[in-house]
Amino acid sequence: MKLPLIFSVVALYAVFINQASAQLSSDVVIDKKGSTVIISGTVPSDLSSVEIRIQSSRNDHISKISDVSPLKPASFVSTPSVRNKEIYYPIVDVKLQPGMSGNLVLSGVPTTTYVNQHINKSEIKLSSVVNIASEQLSFWENAVCLVPVSIVPKQFYLSFNMPVVHGNIRRQFDLLSNQWSGTIEVYDNNKLLASHSIGQETSLSTEFNQQGDLLSPDNLLNSIHESLAYTLRSQEKNPSSPFFGGLNLFYDYDAATYRSNYWIWGWGPSVSLLLEANKRVEISKRFPAGKLKLTADQIGKASLSFIVKDKSHPSFDVPVSRWNRNLSFNTGFEERISVADAQFLSGWAWIPLYKEFGDTNYLKAAKDLTLATARLSKEYGVIPQDYYQELNKWSEHILDESGFGMEGLAELYSVTKDVKDLEIGRTYFEAIRNKLQRPDGLWERGWNRTTGVMPAIYVTRGMGWAMEGLIAADRAMPDTGYLDKANTMAEFLMKWQHSDGSFSFNADKPVSEVGIGDKATALWSLLFYRLYNRTHNPRHLLAARKALNWCVKNKYYGSDIEGRGAIVCVSPASAVGYREWFRVSCTYTSAFFGLAALEELKLQNLSK
């Protein structure tokens, strides 16, 4: 008997610490209702303004790039990092208003300070209290680079001045999460007038019932709904941000914050999930009318704004891929532009959005990108993995993940049916495959123009990116041998798949050593469904369902409502480049899961 997904929902009663405002030299009431805070009351009538300070409990401990997770295996050796500087990540979980500023109180005066330097190029005034204007702040994660490492943060709070009219004050602001706790204080020239501490108003605790068929329609529909809700919460909602409308790629459960809104290529799969889920009434009706399509379009439009439009730039017509966190750079960031990443984004976002809305801006971006791909293929043969903006040069290497760029090329051809687009795709993909494919059917990890082959280390996700390219190539060029190559690679992955459906981060190594590849497991579930649709091999369907079953079973339904419904990763690449072995979820993991679940629902409908 198939049982529906059952959640035990426990609404915990409101907890307010010091509900009545502390009575100092004023009569101020600070009232929190949901995500809205209202400050009102009276203060001494001779004051013209007061200062409001907002201290979130999320900043009681400010995370940093060198943090070491207690879940890190003793046997795992991290890559040494440059330690003449440190990057701290204060959190803004309040909707910023004009006049607000962030204040980072330090143990001393640093010699260098940068704040969100990937987008703010000026240094901050050196002081023991770093004052950050609201337009320089991001919602949720902020990055503050400090030199030397001996200078450490003691406190981070938001502040703004409030006018006093005949002794009366009133101001309203919004929080970014109902799940907020902290302290709000009123000051007159550093003299405390009122203090109010707020505990978490509500906390949602859920227990996942693992009995019954986890892949039943009801279970899958509920699980897809939760993945979509998590995606919507992950959207960048700061209108002052250049990433406005895009996505925070990660949610960090240990620091209780969204992270990496600047990982642009990774937004693509979420767009496809939003559009595909919207086609199923059982899912779309759970959200406000048009919400899923609107969000997909907002993400897509945000990504278009990062296309390099300087005709003299080597990456002309290619969008910025991401900003890598790198302590060897002065600011702690490096900008990278990647044709492979861009074609991945085009395939998962731009072409699906063009098909859905008919917006020719998306089609033009995909066509321009493909012409840039042709230009760079002619110039380099094998297009380098990345353009390094700060170094003004292309990388010397490619990685197996370059294969996933075929996704965009195949999708563009599906729309244009232009043999020129097909030939550009074939040339691009064959150049990569010829360098990386081994006689046994697996791919090497990469290839360097100077040193040659970078031997395979069996990163399961990287092999998935190669498989994505093979399946996309077969879709565009059927009966040309790509499906056979995909079948060969699939045999290795089915051998490496664990009995519970998951994969290790490195497919050939034990979980105890390298952790589970959550991103890889969700990705391979979708890839095996796609492969099954072309091969009708029941073993491929079994592998897809095993991986999907693991994903459903391992979704998070704990007390942190911001991370609810996502799949938690604990691995060497939890947040790709930092936060290794911390508990982190990823929006494209949820997207691949959701797309795989939709494939399963299609098969179940066909079998009825």
C-alpha cells in the first residue's frame, strides 16, 4: 500500500525575551509581528534624532573563510591557503533601507579592509569600527577582507538614525526571515535609551516519515513543492544588488545564512525546474498565480546583465560565470568568465525561457554566445576553461565539466535547426572529448596545454558534467556514436552507486573519506532518467530511481525553516571553494532533484 508523505508539524509558541522594552530613560515599544518590526514611543523632547542599532543573533559568531568544520574527517587534508589575510562573513538579515549602515567592530585598526570587493572596488576607510554604507551591503552573506589576520571582528550590527518629533519616534522595517532573533537598541550619542531582545517568534519542526513508497505521486509532489519553495526563498531580493533577481547558490545551516549570489552559471537548472513545474497544475496551484514563471524570468533577466559587451574584450558576448573566493588575490575574489559555464546557463535557462515567453533577448544572447564559441574554437582549438579577468588571460587547462557546455549548443540547435549551430556544437564538443575521453570510456579530469593530461580522480559530479555533454550531443546528433559512449560511462557509475542510491564525492572512494556527493546524486538521477528515455534500459531506470529515492529520503525538514526542503551536503566541496565539510545545501542540487522527480511522475503517468 502506498502511503502519502506525512509531516508532523509542531508549531512552537512565540518566545519573546524582554517583551516589555527595557525602561531606561525613555518609553519605547519595539513590536515584532511576523517579519515586520515597529519602533515607536517617546524619548526626551530635547532630542532631534536617535540612533537605532540592530544586532542579529546570526552575527553572534561571524564565520570566516578559514573555519574548520567539526565534521571534517581527520584523514582529510585541506589545500593550504594564504593566511596573511582573513575573510569574515557578517550577515544582513534585515531589509536594508536608505540611511542604514553596517558597523563591524574590530579588535584593532587593520592595514587593509575590503567589503564585498567583487562588486565594490574601493577600499574602506581604515578604522577599528568599519562603517559600511547600505549600498555596499548584500542581503545575507557579506565578505569583509581584513589584513592582518590578527585583527578580528568583535561585533556586527546595523544602524540608522531616526528623527524625533516633539519627543515622539516611529519607524518600521522588515526582516528577511520570520526566524529572527537578536537585540534592537535605541541610543542618544552612545547613551542607551532602550533595549529590546527578541527570540525566535516561531520555529517549524518536522519529522519525515520514511515508511511507504517514497516515490509515490503524493510524496514526489510534496517534495517538489518543498524544493521550489526553497528555491524561491533563495532568490536575491536586494534591489540595490547587481545580482537582484538571481539566486543565492547555497544555504549554510551552520551559519544560518544564504551564500554566493554571484555564482551565476549555477542559476540555470533552477530556471528549468521553475518552468517545468509550472506546467503541472498539481504543483503550480500551490503558489501564487504566475509566481514560478515570473521568478524564472527574473533569474534569466538577471543573468543577461552579466554578458560582456566590450567588443575588444577576449570574452565578448560571454557572460561572467562566477567570482571565485581566492585569498591569493588582494581582495579575496577573482572574476572568471567561462564559455562552458555560459553554454550550460544558456541550455538550462536562456533557451527554455525563449521557448516559454518568446522573448528574443534570450535567443539573441544564445546566438551571440554560440558565435563567440565558434570564434574561440577557431582561435584555440580547445576553448580554455576560464578567462581570468584580474590576470587578463585565459587558463591553460580544461576540465571534464567543459563537456556540459554542449547542453546550450544542443538546445539552441533544437530551436534554430541551423546546421551552422550544429557544426559549432560538434566542433566544440569533439575538441574536448578527444582530449579527455579514455579508452575505457571514462574521461580524464582535465588537460593542460603545457603539462598535458590531468588524470582522472573520479569526481562524481565532474563525470556527470561529461555525461550531460554526451547525452546532449546524442540529442542533437543521434546515431553518431554518442549514445554508445554514454552507455559505457553509465556502466561505471552503476557499479559505483551505493546500495542506498547515493554516490561518494569521489565515486571510487568510501563515504567516510570523501563524503556523499549530494549534487552528484541528484544530477545522476536526472541523467539516468534522460539516458533511460533514450535507451529504455531498465538498469538505467533502476539507477535513476535509487538515486531519486535517496534524495527524497535525505531532504532537510528540521527546525531551520530557511533551509527546509533542500538536500544537505557535507563534503570537501560543500560550498565549492570554502565551507568544506560544513552542512550546506545548493539550489542546483534541488533543481536536478526536482527535474528528476518530474521525469519519474511522467513515467508513472505513462504506466497507468
